[in-house]
Amino acid sequence: MALSGGSWIWSASLRYFFMCPLLLVIVGLRGNLRPLFVEMRTHLSIWLLWSTIGFGLFYAPLTFAAAYSPGWLTAATWQVTIIAGTLLVPFLAFPAPSSHGISKVREKIPLKSLLLSLIILSGIAVMQVDHAKILPWQSALSGTIPVLLAAFAYPLGNRQMMKHCQQRLDVFQRVLGMTLASLPFWLLLGFFGFTTSGLPNKGQLLQTFIVALSSGVIATLLFFRATDMARGDIRQLSAIEATQAGEVVFTVLGEILLLSSPLPSFTSWLGMGLVILGMISHSYFSQKEQSTPS
């Protein structure tokens, strides 16, 4: 999208404009619109705050970075989100039953999950060594600072809304609610895009619709459903977030198969091996700890 032209502002905001009707149809067919609207009206400020952080401060910086720096740098830096969720654990209090009713419990940083995530990040770093040698510092800053913001905003917004909704809403309702609550942010950004670069072209409209359907609806629903299933288990939640590292491997393979890009160097293959090792280790140890009786 960045290479084919068009403002990064439209690339970001159009995704969520397209997501709204798609999700409204899905939730409407499931007969769950009314409970969602009641919930949002009751806690509107919470929805506006964490949806803007989880969706707005996630995707806008990401598309900005992709427009002003190489795509591989954006994808690689985004993997910081793997450890971002783990580092946020001590600052998030989750409800838990106790003898006095429901109390707030703050978890400690799961060190094993953090170490396994660092294996993945080391693999990402190894993969980018060859490219980083020729990258200007301006591009490096444009491709890292906004993405670092996005990497923390996404798990923070998701976890806070998951904590707030608890079992009252399903994942379809939560994603739709966060999309609707983030619309003020996207409308303001879209207005700025209109005044600075005019309307988007047809190619950008088509591309953002594809992104809205595949990434915004399908991928987000699957990912949020997985995090819902791991609710209350910080280690499994870390393992689920670690699967996002797979996008770097699939991006490399996609470039080779679809865009006829040259084969990666030995260093890049080594990095991919570390990524795969870290993801497998995350999955293995989270499952092992779950099956071990306390």
C-alpha cells in the first residue's frame, strides 16, 4: 500500500471505516447488537479511552512508519509487542475471586515467558543485520519510534478492554465496540487527510478494503478470541502474543513466492530459525505449565 501511493492517513483510517459495516452485519446476524450498545452507553468513557489506545495509537503509527521507512523494518520492530504485553503485566490488575468477593490481582512478570520472547526478538534482530548496515538513521527513527508506541498500545488496549468486558460480551461484540469507539479518532484523522492530500484513489480504496476484511476482521477476531481463551493465564497470553512473530517468516516466504525476491542470506535463515524455536518453546512451556497440577 505504501509503495503504490496514497496518504498513510487514508491507509489507516479507511481500514476502520470499512470494518464497521462488516462487523455490524456479523454481530447483528448473531443478535448481539443491543447488549453491546447498552454496555457502551453505560461505560462510554472507558470504551473511548482504551479503544483509541488499542486501535488508534496502534494502527496510525504503524502505517506512518511503513510510509517513511522500509517495510521490513516496520515488521521487525513491531515484534517488540511480544514482550510489551509481558512487561505490562505488573501494571494491569485483573479481577479474581477471593474470600471477600472479587479482588484485584496484579501478576508478576513471567520471567520464563520473557526469556522465550527474547529468543524470538534476537532472531528478528539477526534477520535484519544485513539490511540495517545500509539504512540511514532518519529512516531508522521513522521506522522504530512510531512502531514502539504501537507495540505497547495494542496489547494495552486489548487487555484493558478484555478486563473490563469480562464475560459480558463475546469477542465479536468487543471488536465491534472497540471499532465504533475508535471512530472519533479516525474521523479526525480522516478529516486531516482530506485537507492535506484530498480523497483516496480507487486503488487505495480496494487495498484498504482487503486489509479491513483480512486483517481487521478475520485476523483480529481470531487473535482476540485466542486471548479470550487464555484469560487469566499470563503465560498462555504471552505465548499467544508471541505467535505474531510468525508474520516475519511468512512475509519473507511471500516475497520469495509472489514477488520473486531473492532468497534470504544464511544470516536471515538463522534468524528465522530462532524465531521458530522461540515460538515452539512458548507453546510447549505454556501447555506444560497448564497441565502440571498446582
